[in-house]
Amino acid sequence: MAHHKSAKKRIRQDEKKRLHNRYYKKSTRTAIKKLREMEDAGEAAKFLPKVASMIDGLAKRNIWHDNKAANLKSSLAIHVNKLENA
């Protein structure tokens, strides 16, 4: 267990950041799931930029790796394009 004042503060800050990151990560995962379950092409096309923005935000704050974010956005765009062409 930490004994220094600065180490105790760091533990408090880390816990606060962990909860903050967990909230945004879970919200984004839920939005991705919602987009993947969509059947309507128009609705999915309107929702895709919002989800992509959420993914970019997580990548920018290093919650997700940049490559993971790029792969997710790519696969979601492919999904929406398949809906539009079907």
C-alpha cells in the first residue's frame, strides 16, 4: 500500500480516470452494437458518423489503440455499405 502523499493522490486520480474511461468505453461499445443490429440503411448511415466520432475520441485519449479504432470504423463502414447496396 502507498505511504507517500503523492502516491495516495495518484491512486485516487487513477480510480477516477478508470471509472470515467469505463463509462465512455461502454457507451461506445453499446453504440457499436446498436449500429451492427440496424437493418435500415438510411438510419445506419446517419448513425455511423456519431459512432465513428465516439471511436475517434477513445483513440485520441489512448483508451483504445489507433489501429483498433481504425479497424472498427472500417468494419462498421463496410456493414453500412452492405445495407445500402442490399
